Amino acid sequence: MRFSRAILPILLFLLTACGRGPAPHRGPIVLITLDSMRADVVERLGGEPGLTPRLDELIRQSDWAGRAIASSSWEGSTMATLFTGLRPWQHQVLYPGRAHLPKPLITLAEVLKANGYETTGFFSGPWYDQSFGFQQGFDTFQHYGKGRRLVERLGALSDGRSFTWAHLPMPQAPYIRRDNYLSRLGRMPPQLPRKVMPMQLGPFFDPAVPLPLNQRRRLWALYCMNVAWADEQLGHILDALRASGAWDDTLLVVTANHGEEFGEKGQILHGGNLGRQLIEVPLVIKLPAGFDRKLQAAEGERVAAGRIWATLVEAVGGQAPPAAAPSLFRRVPPAAVSELYLTNGTNRFSLVEGDLQLLWETRFAPPEPEYWLARMGTRSKEVRGRLQEDPKVIFTRLRDAFAVTPPLHGRGAPGLTLERWEERGTREVADPGKTREMAGRLVRDWGAFVPEELPPAQEAGEWNEVSATRKPRRP
């Protein structure tokens, strides 16, 4: 039987039914996500000093704060994970051409609505609007704009059952020189431009085109200004929530969809690889006053960001299905898997355990010589004229090869790299035994609740009603 909305009430019953245990939360829930906020720009997490005073203040008042691992470095995949608790291969929001959140999946807003919550969403960015299905379960779904409506809503919040999600569009590009934050930068690079648009950075997305050191310093300074701006906007939101009188009753979560890169792995912006700078993000959780349950993640432990979904579901008395990442109310091994699909002939995977990261790369097609130029050609007629082939031809060839290749094992042996995350940056580690051990664990973790590794074209399937994972359809 094909999974459909007809059985949605059954699924929601599974997610809302609860046995004996601590009293469920019945007050407000607020989830704030920032766009492209790296963990290492937050002073209280050991990062850059002076950029995030409001977030640092919240961290001091939180029940748990630390560094989380995003499920991907591409925004569609990461938000789908936050909304469903599933990893990218499970929810199948994999790349820009496959960006729609499947209707049969149960979103956080749907679970909370089934538990009597009024649900409101404020989206921003090109991937999170109604056309990609992220409005599922929201009573009200509107653009974030300049944030005024969000501040008004939170300022009038009562202590009743309401869920508010807001995605702030900063600190991602465009990078704008904001002179009122110059004092937070310390030494400012010379010739700092007024504005840098993402399209201007297109050439540096190609790993073969190095980002000059002076250019990196300028872009980093502009990004830090955007971080300070994001922190100020977050401060307005927190002030409104406190002024409402519902602060003590609110379960509040603040995190980011992914980080941002400035040449650390030879690229720029995000979505090109799974390096630390792209998947390590801040996570702050404030429980309601007097809440009986305690968060079980240890201080300093890195946790999978996908665990937020089950944490909020269990907070209101629901039971998350086995396929979802476990809640932070549960003590589990500290490992986090990230996935990135359909780059230039490669799929990429990452397993983070403590300070170690295993990077796994498989190939489904030979690299396209004009791939990076074609990416720019989709937005520039001038660049398109320099290509030997139309960008659509290049991307279609890659999609066709991706569709018929097993995603994790690809064609041939994977490329494996082991890195250690240090206080500042990373370094490669030569330890074949540990590399093999973590590679085996990555295969097991990625394959959990995946009945069989099938090529994407065969992964249409039906859905298992209880675990919310795909059940392969036999030819």
C-alpha cells in the first residue's frame, strides 16, 4: 500500500502516544535557525571574541550549549533533517534538483500540531518556501522579511501551546560592510569592499582556483560583520521573548543550518564539501523552568543536529520512531553522519566522533572539465558563452550517472581521509587501523534503516509506515 495522507492520523498517533514518564511540556516552543553560522565565530564556544555577545549571553543561561554537526553542507538537506529527524538519504532531499520535502514525511510542525500546538513559520532563502514543501504542518507560514512580524509575535507570546520556527537569512552572503560593527573586528584588512555578492565568488568555488590570502582576510572580515549583525537580530528576538512574560515557560532552541567556507578546503561559501567549517555549527537549548527531563549530552560533546527533532517531539510527550535520530534526552554514542550528494561526479560522507572526522568520497562519474564554469553559467550569459556545452547538458549527464550508481559505494573503492579537529583548524592523521574502524562504522550508521543500498533511480519505493524509511519497490 502506498504511503499517503490517509494514514497520517495513525502515524501521528504513534508520535503523540506516550506512556508513563515525566510530565510533558505544554508551553511555547521556539526554534531559531541561522543561515551559514559557523561554530568558531561564537566566543563562548571558543571562537572569535566579541562578535556574538547576545548569543554568548544566551549560552550562559542555557541548559546545554555546544557544537553540533549538521547533516550536510547543502541547505535543503540540512533543513529537511531538522524538520524530520532523518538523515538526507532517508528523507531524499538530496540536491537542488531534488529539493522537495516528500509529503508522506512527518514534520516537526505536524507532530506539534497533533499535540495541540498552534504552529507558525517564518522562512527565508530560496529553498524553504511553499514550493519545496517546508510549510507542512504550519498554520501560518510567511516570509521572515526584516523580522518585524516575528518580533511582534514573540512579544505577544502567552504561556500556551505555540510553536514558532524562524530562519534568519544571515550571516550568509551577500557580505556587506557594516561599519557599526568595525570595532568588533580588531585589526581590519585594508580596502574592505562595501558589498560582495555570491556570484562574484563563483570562480573560487572551483578547488583548482585558490583563494588569495588577502582576499580571504577581506571576506572573513565581511562575514564576521554579518555574524555581528545576525547576533544583533537574534538579540531583538530574545528581548521580545523576554518581554512577553513567557520566557520561563518557553523551550528555546537556537542553531544553524550549516557553516561557511573561506578556502579551508579549497572552496568558498557552502555545499562543496563536508569540511569542519561547513558542518560544525552552534547549538543552544534552554528548557522551560522546572522541566523534569534533563539533557544527556556531555559538556563539550559534539552532537548531531538531527537530534533536535526527537528532542522536541519527546519534550511534548511524543515517541519518535526508531529511524529518527535519538533525542538529546537519551545518552547515545557521540557519532554524527553527514552527507553531500551529486557534486562534480562525487558523493561525500563524513563521520565525526569526538575530535576525529572520517571523510569518505565515492565517484559515480568522471569529473566534468567544465563543471565549475557551468555552475556560474547558469546565472551568467557571458560565462555561458565561454562553455563548449550548455550547462544543462553537463548537469544532465551527471544526474543520469548519479541515478544509476549506488550512492555510498559508488564506482570503485572510496577515498578515505582521517582528520583530527584541533582548537584551531584540522590536521590529517595517518592511522590506517582507525580509518578502517571508522569507515566500517560509517557504513553501518548510514545503512541503519536502509533495507538495501539502491541507486537513486530505484529508490522511489514505498514508505514503511512505522519507521518513516523507504521500503524498496521490486521490479
